[in-house]
Amino acid sequence: MAEAMADSYNGDSEPTTRTLLRRVLDTADTRTPRRRRSARVGAQKALLETPSSRRLSSPTKMNVRRHSHRVRSIGRLAHVHTSGNVEEQTPRTLLKNILLTAPESSIMRPESVVKPVPTPQVVQSSRRDSSRGSLELQLPELEPPTTLALGLLAPGRRKQRLRLSVFQQGMDQGLPLSQEPRGNASASSLTSSLNLTFATPLQPQSVQRPGLARRPPTRRAVDVGAFLQDLRDTSLALASPDPGKPAELLAGKAKKVDAHAVSFPNNSSAISGEDGVEPLQDGVDEEAEERMEESLSVSEVMDTTGTQGSVRTEKSKRHREMSEAVEAKEPEGSSGDEDISGRRASPELASSTTEFLQARQPQFLEPALPPSTAVLSSEPLEPLPTRLPPRARTPGPRPRQDPHKTGLSHYVKLFSFYAKMPMEKKALEMVEKCLDKYFQHLCDDLEVFAAHAGRKTVKPEDLELLMRRQGLVNDQVSLHVLVERYLPLEYRQLLIPCAFSGNSVFPAQ
Amino acid sequence: MAFSTTVSQRKHIKRKAPRGFLKRVFKRQKPHLRLETSGDLLVHLNCLLFVHRLAEETRMNAFENKCGVIKKEHVQAAAKVILKKSRG
């Protein structure tokens, strides 16, 4: 019965909350019409009498459902039957209030069932409230969600958000939220549509639940000016190398790792590393600035330690931690970041310290400074020094091996594909060795065959002979068969002579 | 018909022959010899068959040892057999 009535509901142009509520209000009075206005008045009175009476007498969920059934079946109740016979606090009065206060809004309606949902929800919520007096206060709250929910119930993707917002509202109003997630706008099941599904999709969750909001990561911009200032201060201090200063200068040099250029004196173990870093003063580089700032403090820390070993260990420690902290943007001078940026400097420092320790030439301190500064000026601004640390490796034999390896890797992949089983890395290396040996054997054999034929060029006949000797090609299986089996079409066409029109054969024999 | 038409694995095997690589290898090994154009395709075919046989043998070795993973020893034992076969 309700479903049949619901069918009639479809086809409305733009039912709104207002119209729905109107219908709700009218049901009690006019025994809501079934189809259109014309057909409504008489037939449905009887239908609605019982539910309306039930509604007034004992508000329960069932009544709401039936009521909503009626509501849905009503269709377009344009006429307003404002029956003011009931002035006490009833759902009708509440709905009336909603009607008066709710703004007229047109709602996108993908499914008809969507719309009636808010009204029963409102009714339900109003009933649920223990204190009737608070109903009117709460209803206006529900208004925006109800109006908004209609438009948003349709998209299934919003279900999660609907539920959450519904939950939030329910929490705010103390509503039980058992039915809340069920707001599937399915025309088939009217009962399911009765569940609370109104939501505030437009309101971001953070508005109602600040904890749920995702805050963007706070990033503090680097104050370039202050950093440059400090940079210049440290450079000024460069002239007089004393144990205290190098620590500060370290900050400036931290970025540029020019270990080779800086063969530094080692007056004291503590100074050596720091002095080496001094001439590595870099130009303007934001990250360098950060590092400088932080390495300042770091170098101070290093000063206090005062021993090479401790410096080295510090640097190595920071070096390890540096990699993690590289991406973070750090503000100047923050103690937490200082270590991080100090760690960034650490790889360079570490490399430089090793260099310095080996050099151990005090008199180079001053002459080293000008060349280092020259080096610094000439050096282009480099990006992160994290990439620089492993400088000792020579790029000599690498390009030799790589193309060979990449070519072999093709066959190694084929091997793993044919094997269809997981393989260890050592097994793959073994396969590479086997392939190397195989290629050697192959070339030797081809050479022998070509020489046997008196040629200096290896021809396909030699290959066929080789495969015959290997046992791949025999009287039952010919070479062409293998070609057809294993090679793709383009290669097959190149290898197997095929006759074409015009008395031509490709490839020519 | 071809064995290699269907690739059921998610990583798609390239069907191209590394012709440049093969030519380079041959040149490096035997600089005084020349390799013909279609010759390197047949060399590629030979390699495919070799790898195929090697993989089969390795798989059999692994099954015999009741291992789910191919280990270096399996490969080594298989390589001995197959290389001997492929000597020609």
C-alpha cells in the first residue's frame, strides 16, 4: 500500500522540505490525498485517519513510518491546509515551525524516496526528545541539514559523510543513531528510507568536530635575510681562526663539501674538522642557510666536546639522522631543527674531517682559506649536500659493466619468467654468470663453423648448424618451427622466407 | 601456438631482442668476425631456448629438493647440465 502510493509520488518537479512538511501537516487534517490534488481529498481521508490518530496518541517509530508512507504517497500537496486545531506541542506544530522557518529550496532529486526522509526524521527526532519545550529550539538546527540532505542523499559516495554528519548531529541532540547509516535512497524499501539520513554535507567535519579535521602541515618559512646576516657575520669571523670561531664558521661552510679543496691544518683535533668546513662557505642557499644556522649550534656543541672522535661520532650520528630530516623544512635557530640541519652538515663534515685529519698541516690554514673561498665562489650553488657525501668513488669501470649487465638482465628476467617461481638474488647472479659462459661458448662455436665454411661472416646457416648440434633442431623439428614458436611476428617475417605477389620472396634468398 | 603469446604474469616480458647488445657481445668476443643481420635474431632465439631449458632444469631441481624458492645450488647444478648440452 505504501509502495503503491510511493510510486505515485514519483514524477514531481521539485518537492522540497517545505512541501513535504506541508503534506505532513495536511495529513492530519485532510486525510492526505493519494495522487494529485483532485484525487486526493476524498480517498485518502480514511487512510490517514487511523495513522494520524495513532500519531497523536502514541508516537512511535511505527507511526512515523506509516506517517511517512502517507507522506510519500501524497504526491504534490500544494495546497496548504493549515489546520490550526492542534495547538499543543505536537509533531505537526513542530513541522509547522519548520515550514515557516525553513527556506524554500529546490533540491536535486535523483530518487523520489530521498525527499520524504527528512520529514520523518524530524518527526522522529522531535518525538525522541524528552523535553518538548526544547523541540522547537532544536528543530531549527535540523533545518539546514534536512534541506541539504535531500540534495546529497542521492550520491552514494557521500554516504560516509552523511553518516558522520548525522552522527554528529545526533550526538549534538542526543538522538539515537542506530538507524542513521541506513539512509539508502532506495525506492524499493520505504522503511529503510525512514532512517535518519539527513546530513550537513556542506559543513566541513572540522566545524563540528575539530579533532577530525586534517590540518595541513605547518611549515615555517626560512628567513633568508637573517640567515644571510649570520652568514656574513661568520665570514667576518673567519679571518681569525681560533677555537671558538671555527665552530661558528662551520655553519657557513657546512653546505659546501669541498673536501678535496680543503686540506686543512689540524692544530687541534677539535678545530680540524671545523676549520676544514670553514672555507666551504657557500653563497645564498636557503637550505644552506638553515644548515648554517643549525650547524652553528652544532659546531658549538662540537666545541664543547673538543675531541675528534667525539666530533666524528657526532657527525656520523647526525649523518644518519640527517637523511630522515632532509625533507623537513626547518626554521632558523630552532633547537630541534638545529640538530637536524647539523646532521645535514655532518656528512660533509665527516668527509672533511677525515681529509683534515690526514692532512695535519697547520701552516695550510691560512693559504687554505683563500683557495677555499675561491673555490666557494666558483662553485655553483649545489642542492642538498646529502647527495655529495660518497665522493670517493671513482666513476671509472662503471659504464663498462652496466650496458652488459642491462643486456643480460633482459635474459635474466626471461629466466625468472620461465621459472615461474620466486628466486633468490644469488640465484639470479648465478644465472648471469651462466649466460656469460653461454655467450662465450656460442661465439666460439660460431667462429668454428664460419671458419669451417671458409667464411669470415657468420651466417644463419651457421646458426642452424649450431642448433642442430645442440639438439634443438632435428628431423622432426625444423628451425622454422622454432622460429614460429618463440619469436614475435616481426622477427618471423624477417627470418622465414615468404612468397609474395609478383613472384617475389622476402627475405630474398 | 607459440609458447610466448600469452603472458599471464603481471610483469610483461619484452618480446624485443636486444639486437644491439647481441651484436656488441659478438664483436667484443670475436672482433675479426662479422655477424649477419638476421643472424642475431637467431642468436636471440638460441638464447631464448637456452634460458628456457635452464629454467626448466632449475625448476626440476628445486622441486626435487622440495623447495619453494629457487636457490643458487639449483641454478648451478642445472647450468652444468645445460651448458654441457649446449656446447655443440
